[in-house]
Amino acid sequence: MRVMKFGGTSVGDAARMRRVIELIEAAARHERVCLVASAVTGVTNLLVDATQRVAAGEDVSPFTDRFRSVHEQIVADLDGVLRAGDSDLLLGVIQTLTREFERLLQGVSLLREAPPLAIARVSSLGERASCAILAEIARARGLEPLLLDPSEYVIATGDPLEAVPDMERVRERWAPIRNGRERLILLPGFFAGDGDGRIVLLGRGGSDWSAAIAAAALDAALCEIWTDVDGIYSADPRLVPDAFPVSETSFEEAMELSYFGAKVLHPKTIQPARERGIPVAVRNSFAPEKPGTLVKNGAAPSPHGVRGLTLLRDVVLLNLTGSGMAGIPGVASRAFGALGEAGISAILISQASSECAISICVARKDGARAVIVLDKAFEAERRLTRVDDIEMRTGLAILSVVGDGMRTRVGSAGTFFDALAQIAVNVVAIAQGSNERSISAVIQEHDGERALRHAHHRFFGTPEALDLFVFGVGGVGTKLLHQIAAQRERLRARGVEVRITGIANSKAMVLDEKGLDPSFARDALTGPSARPVNLAQVAEFAAKQKLVTPVFVDCTANAELALRYGTVMDAGLHVVTANKIANSSSSAMYRELRRIARHKQRRFLYETNVGAGLPVIWTLQKLVNTGDRVVRIEGVLSGSMSYLMGRLEEGALMSHAVREAKEKGFTEPDPRDDLSGRDVARKVLILARETGIDIEPEQVVVEGVLPREIMEQGDVEEFFDALPKLDAEFAARMKDLKSKGQTLRFVGTIEEGRASVGLRAVDVDHPLSSIKGGENALAFLTEHYSPRPMVIRGYGAGAEVTAAGVLSDILSLADWGGA
Ligand code: ADP
Ligand code: ASP
Ligand code: MG
């Protein structure tokens, strides 16, 4: 005997119902089959909703019309499938059920209230209708189903909306069928009877439980739960795109997973099956060729130690605290006793070892009642101020990790909480199941999906997504996109998925949750999905998509954008920037950005602010963090000045060298922007701040290369015309220095709390004396690196190396730290 249960989507329309009967027919060739079915998808919601709305005064007919039309449509679509005359018969049944619905709603309307028994009876109509149709399809194919009435065969007691089967009586009632010969038995799911003819419910999603009850009552060899996904996944596939179906689980794991929110199985399903050792298979009715998941005794342990993760939403946390609680015997059991009596189930508890605080999670719908119940239970102690008033926290969710393997494997809890810390998710309470099969963290509901995805990535090594919002598609931005396009496969193979989720230039912006192809992302800016640039929308989008690692990437030199980093981090995005403006503005702003980054636990990365792709900031931070003391930093920090000074040393005239540098693209369009030293001053300022010096931009002493009267010549051409006036003076200076074994370099210096920029004569054995041709170099003289300084040298400008530096910052946000 095999039980086969089909959920709402699996019987969602006429074609799907036919597929169900085909699957049943195939199975029934080999063994007896009990088909358990849910209501047509959406119908139970309609029925429940109707009772509430009509109780609140709404009209009856829209609900009854909808109920009738959904089912009549299915019957109409079965035209040619059913036997002659059966369609009319079925339409008659639907008419009768609709009339019953109407009468019940009229009662509710009169009472202005929907009593539980009325809700139960109304709710049963969905399964009664779907099963009536399925029975006719089966008959048309020559099967003779025995249609059972659950109110007679599934006897259950307790809360009429969440009744519990009395298995002894159930087995008794099923005895004739268990021992009978019918090939096909058909049982509507979800509802039961109280033994006195009244209809009661097994709780929402309860058809799974009906199936397990039938399996236990029939001594079935297998209980199949056919649904709309490929089995039990490592996490809800709707929330975690990389979740995968697991091939088998133990009964205990399946129970724990469903208890903590894996909706694929009703949490009570496993119990009756486990008691009789009946394996439960979860399979996809849309892909019956797939193996599905088998829940059984002796399931092979998960190679990951952990079987799956769940997220249970809509919970509240009740805090029971009080200075006198330690002295009160049995606080926890009294609390549960009181909740239990009120029919409220505690989903999770966590008790501080001091016994001064107990936290209890209950479903949101039970929250307000639970507060009243607990306040009452501890009334006496509250009066004596030994126990405080119950405090309720709302807007929470429970994230759980489940696996038999956790008992024997150390480190699961570490991985779990580390994953949450990595993405700055605050943990409100923690609980570990007494069987060590699950660990749960109570977190803010709005963090739920991000946390679930990231924890899933950490446990199962599934790809980790970095969602980039790239601002600026000039030189650096474009190269960045090229590099991402070229590296993508390699990165994916290493577990990091880099997505271009947003792109913008000064005029337009495109946001795309699936990610744009980096090779064509720029084109999107002139395409139909382009919209005006709006940072608030980026933040909104990142929040709505529940992105785990959204990164704002600034490849512009735009001041306005730089001033918004604080807001961007505040909205939960990391910031990676090649733009120096934010770090080189007021020290108040510099401090504020770091404060927000710390507070929001977002990263603010700007390695390319100094020396482009060279690891300058990183090195300096490491030196400072390891307690080294910086004595002096000297650097050639401008590619154009490096080129220029090199040429002067080789004997070129100043006016020629500047023109050459401009022609080779080493300088800005107006070379005075480089010669003024302002850009180097910004870099020196940033480096000074990294060493801990609190300094304002105007405190950097800047001496430009050229005298004022030359710098202030009108336009670029006039400037070039005036330049030769300096040729002789510079040539003489170079010659003089050479004779003294020195050369001239444009150097940024930080020493004794001061920062300066200007021309310096350096000895030939100075590390900066050989820096020319566009190279950059920095010499860090520190307590540890003394008397020879640590030197970093290489090309420190250009779109390619800058983009590589930006990419390296981006990849450092991945879990693997870019290693
Ligand atoms: P049915 O109508 O067949 O009973 P349900 O909607 O009740 O189907 O349950 C199936 C749904 O459960 C899936 O579509 C999926 O979104 C959700 N689900 C949640 N957690 C899991 C999980 N761990 N594995 C598979 N499905 C899950
Ligand atoms: N139809 C019921 C519900 O939607 C039972 C079920 O589908 O399992 O809750
Ligand atoms: Mg279900």
C-alpha cells in the first residue's frame, strides 16, 4: 500500500488533476494506492478569508461566486475527459457545496462572528470539491475509487482548528479498509471529524498530516508527498536561489526542519510515519522523473554536517525577567504550563544561566494573548516586584540550522554565528535544541532573508553574491567592467558571483535584480530601462532585493557623490571608491564616515585613493594596526610629476618636458592641475590621516613646482608660451644638484604630525631617486622598518591598474577575503 498526497498547486487546474490521476494509475498497477488531496490552490485561503470578511460585514456572494467559478472552470476544462453525463453530475456536486458555503456564510453574517466550528466546516469545502472532481477523472479512466469522508475516518480532538488525531480510533475505523481489496482509496486532506459528526481541521497545510495519518492507519509501505518543488531543499528555494534538494534526511531532521518553517512538510506529518517506521518521500508532481527526498530511518548523514536551514517569520519574543526570579521554583515550567493551558505553543525558549531571564518565542498571532496569560500566571510575584511585567518584542524571525551531524561535529555553531556577524545581523536570542540537532537564532525579521542566504553560503559553500552598483563608466569604470567580464568564470569557480546589479553615469542609471552582463552594461544606460540617477532608489532597491553584500562602487571624481557615502552606508551598502574627495575633505567628514561604517558594520574601502592599484593604504593600515610607529613617509605620488622630473634629470628642458608629458597623456588636460601639487596634497592628507594625524586639508603645506606668475597665465596655450622662461633656471638647478650627487623629486612628506608637498633634493641612494617614467613609490620609515624604510613601488596611475585596485577592494568583501 502506498499513500500519495498531492498539494494545492499539484491539483491547481484540470490538466494538473489529470496528471495526478495518471501518476496514481501507474502506481496502482503495482500496489494499492491511497490518494490524499488538498484543495485547489488558493481555495482554502478564499474560504478562510470569506469567514473573516463576512463576519466583518462584507457580502456573501462574491466569495460563493468565486468558489463556484473556480471549480466550474475546471469541470469545463475536463470536457471530453469525463464520461458522458458525469460533468453534469459534478456540476451538481459543486452546486451543492456552493450552497452549503452560502448557508454557512449567511450564518456567520447573522452572527457577525465566525465560530471555530463554522470556520472548520467552511474550510473543508475546498478539499471536498477537489476530491469530487479527482474521483470523476479516476472513474473516467476505469479506476473505481473509494471516496472516504474524513469526518468519519480521521477522528481528532482538541482545538477545532488545530485538532489532534486519536490514532487508536483512527486505526480502528480504517481496519476494514486496511484489510480490504480496493485498489484506489481517495481521502480529502486537511479536515477530520470530532467523532460526533462535527468537522474539525488539522491546521493549515494539514493535508500532509492527513497523508501520514492514512499511511499509519493503512500500514502503508511508503507515504509520498507530491508538491511543486523537487523535494526537501537545503533551504526554501523561493528565498535561497542556490538551495538544492537533499536526497535523504532522517525523520528527526525533517521534523526539525518543518517545525522551524520548511513549509514543504506540515510539522506534524512525520510523527505518525516515524512511529510505524514508514518512509516519507517528498517529490515534484511537475517533474515525477526526479528522485525527490526520502525521509527514513538510517538516512546517510549530510556530508556538510548540516542538512538544511530554515527561516520562520512572524514571531514575537516574550521576555520574562526579574531580580527575584532566581528564587522562584519552576519558573520555566510554570510559564509553559500557563501558555499550554491557553493553547499557545512556545516555539523556542532561551534561558540565561543566571535564571534571571527567560525568553520565549511564540507566533505573532498569539503574542498579545501570551502577554496576558504570563502576566496573570506571575501576578503574585509581579506584585512583590520579584518579576517584571512581561516585555514583548515584535518584528522578529527565527533562523535555524538543522542537522543530525551537528551533534558530533564541532564548529557548526561557530560557523552559524560567524556568518551572522559577517553581515552585521544582530542576534536577539539563541537556542539550541536539547537534542543538539538544531541551533536557532532569533533575529530581526527584516534581516531574515539576507541572513538565510549568507548562512546557507557558509554551510554549503554555494556561490556568494556580490551585488555591485557601479557609478561612473569613464576610464576606470569601463576597465572595471572589462576586468569583471574577464574574471567572472574564474571567480565563480571559486565561489564568488560578481553581479552588476546597478550602473550609472552622470545622466542615467539602470537597476537590474538579475544582474547586467558586464560586457554590455554600459549600453543599458541608453536603453529603455534607463532612469534618472537617484541614490535613494539604489538604497531602496538593495533593501527590497534583500541583497547580502550590496556594494556601491564610485568610479567618478564627483564631489556630490562623495558627500553621500554616509547615507549610502547608512542604507546598508558597502562603499568602494576610487574617488579621493570624501577622504580629503574636512576631518569631521572623515570621522563621520568611519563612525557610520562602524555603526552599520559596513566596509568603506578606498585603496586606490593613493597609488592606484599599489597596496598602499592596506600596508599602512597593517603597519599601524600591528603597533608599528610611523616616523616618516615620503612618496612620489603623481605619475605625471614622476615622468616630468625624470625627463628633467635626463636633460630635457622644462617647457619641452611638460609638453611631452601632456602629449603622452601623463597629465590632466591642463598640466597646471598636476603642477600645482593639489592632487598630491590630497593623497598626502589621506595618508597622514591613516597614520592617525587629525589634519584639515588647508594644513597640508603645498609648494607647487612653478612660480605663481607662470601658473596664473590665462589659458593653457598662454601657459605653455610662458613656460620657456623657466627652462634656464631649472636646467641650472638640475646641473648643480647632479654635481652634488643629488636629483630633484616632487615629494609628499609626512613627519612629526605635519604633511607637506613640494620639490625636494634627494641623494642618489635615496629610495625615491630612481623613481621616474610615471612610476610611483612610497618609503615608510617606521620603528620596525629603520634605518632602511619599507618601499612600495610601481605604476600608480592609469585606468587599468586603478580598476584592478577597485576590483581587489570589491573582492575583499567576499567571505574568502579575496584570497
Ligand atoms: P503543497 O501545496 O504541495 O502542500 P506547499 O506550498 O505547502 O505545497 O509547500 C511547498 C513549498 O514549500 C515550496 O514551494 C517551497 O517554497 C516551500 N519550502 C519552504 N522551505 C522549503 C524547503 N526547505 N524545501 C522545499 N520547499 C520548501
Ligand atoms: N488546503 C489546506 C491549506 O491550504 C491544507 C493543505 O493544503 O495542506 O491549508
Ligand atoms: Mg503544504
